Amino acid sequence: MPFETDTIAELAIANPGVIPALEKLGIDFCCGGAATIEDACRRAGVDPAQVRELAAGPAKVTTRAWEKEPLTALVRFIVETHHVFTRDAMAALRPLAAKVSGKHGEAHPETRAVEALVLRLAEDLGPHLLKEEKILFPYVESLEEAARGESCFGTVQNPIRMMMRQHEAVGEILAELRATTGGYVAPPDACASFQALYAGLRDLEADLHRHIHLENNILFPGALAVEEGRPRP
């Protein structure tokens, strides 16, 4: 692939098997997916040669090629897999963060910041998922089925723009959580609940990265293309 001009999202779409390596390197392939591979590397402070090797290697197919699947199938997967995971994770992590903060807040004041960030994340994600499920996703499905219904937002570009802004806000909270927790590394005196909180946040971050990648880089461009009557990217 033309390394200098292709985007980091295109690399993640073409070779989903590199996503764990991109995450380990701290490279944003979801909210920042429109950046070229070179620019994404520079933002993460990573030598582009490391990603060049990933791009040059054989594709490691670990998931379905969603860019080739119907949008309705992708919507169903996002809702049944990622939305379910997110809701379950937030339901568990909110009380766990409060418990850890209450027990360890004096010795580890960062846990109080973590509790506040988890609350912000839950307050952002709850309404966001509902808007997608009740408004945006049904309209996307109607576009593909050539049965476009009435909408209160005109072009699908308008809710997509709003969802992407909200994704950026979620990405900022995740970045704050990672910085506050030192990369989700619990201190030596951490109890089982403390360790479970950090492990759960790490898992949630990884899932949200994949979740947002599917929407920002595959579902949303596909919906725009179908609405405009052009081939999906």
C-alpha cells in the first residue's frame, strides 16, 4: 500500500490483525483514522518504520471484512456486540470505581479522578448509544433497503457529524483515564477490586476503539456513499 498517503484507518480496515499492535504503540486508528499513516505515527511519537513493517507484512484476517458486508449486517453486529459490551461494562465499572475510590482515595487520590472520569464516560455513552439505535441506525438501514423514510435531520451527514464529535469526546475521556491510571497499571498494594477496575477499563478502552473504528471508518462513510448514490469506499 502507498504508505505515505494511505490513512491509518485504511491500514486497519485492510489488515485488522494489526490493530492490537497499533493500540500497543498508542496510535489512534479510530477517531484519528483520517490521518495518514505517517502523520498518525508522528502524533504518537512512533517511528513510521515500525508501522511500515506492519503494512508490508501479510494480512492477518481476524474479523469479517466489514467494508464488504451490507450496512445492515454491520449495524446489527455493532449493536449486538459492542453496544451490549459497553452497557455491561459501564454497569459494572461505575459502582466498582466508586468502591475503589471510597476505599483507596486517601492513599491513591488518582482513584477519585478515575471515578469522576468513569461517571463522565457513562453519562456520555448512555445517550449516545440510544441515539444511534433509535435514530441513526434505523435510517442507515432504510438507505440500504432503498426505502428511505422521513427524517428530522435532512441528510445523514448531520447525525453522523454529531456522532463523530461525541466519539471524539469519548476518546478524550479514554485518553485521560489511560494517563491517570498510568496505562491501567494498578499499584503494588492494589486489592482485587482495584485490579479488576483497571483491567475492566483496559478492556473497555480496547472494545471502544474497535467499536468507534467500525462506525467512523466503515459504517459512516458507507452510509454517506449510499445516500449520495455512489459506490461504498
